[in-house]
Amino acid sequence: MLSVIILLQSKIQELTLDYKEALEAQKKYRETLDLIYAKNTRKAHEALEFQNSVIKTEGALIETLQKQANQQLNSNQNKYLFILILIIIAMVVLAITLRSSHWLKNSKQKKPLDG
């Protein structure tokens, strides 16, 4: 609003042929515009800096979450691998036990026939 008022003042002074005052009003008008644009530019720059800091913070948070997810995934894979190994060992022990039991039954059955 101030810049518009100053511009109108310069136009009025031009119409009244007061060119010196009109020139001064034009200078004030340009200075006012420069201040407004500088203020807007500074605000825009501050907003961009804030957005940049938010983006960096969110990026760091996302990276941390991705690392945690990868660690959890690796931990889960290790648990499943351990369980799988235990199942295989149990199956091998069961197979050996069944085979031994079957062998013992066969050997006991053969001895009475021989004696």
C-alpha cells in the first residue's frame, strides 16, 4: 500500500509540474519496492532453507529406518536359518535312531533263528 501511495504522490507532483518532488517520490517508490522484494526474497530464502533442513532430517530418518529394517530382516533370516538347521539335525538324529532301532530289531530276530 505504501508503495502505491508513493507512486500516486509522484504522479500528482508530475501533474502539478513539481518535477523535483516527483523525482524524489519516484526514488522513494523504487526504494520501497526494493525493500518489499528484498523482504519477500529473504522470506522465500528462509522458507527454502527450512524445507531443505526438513528434507535432510527426513532423509536421515528414512536412512535410519531402512538400516533398522535391514537389520531386522537379517536377524529374522538368521533365526529362520537356525531353526532350519535344528530341524535338519533333528531329522537326521530321528533317521539314525529309527535305522538303529530297525537294525536292533532285525538283529534280535536273527539270533533266535541261529540258536
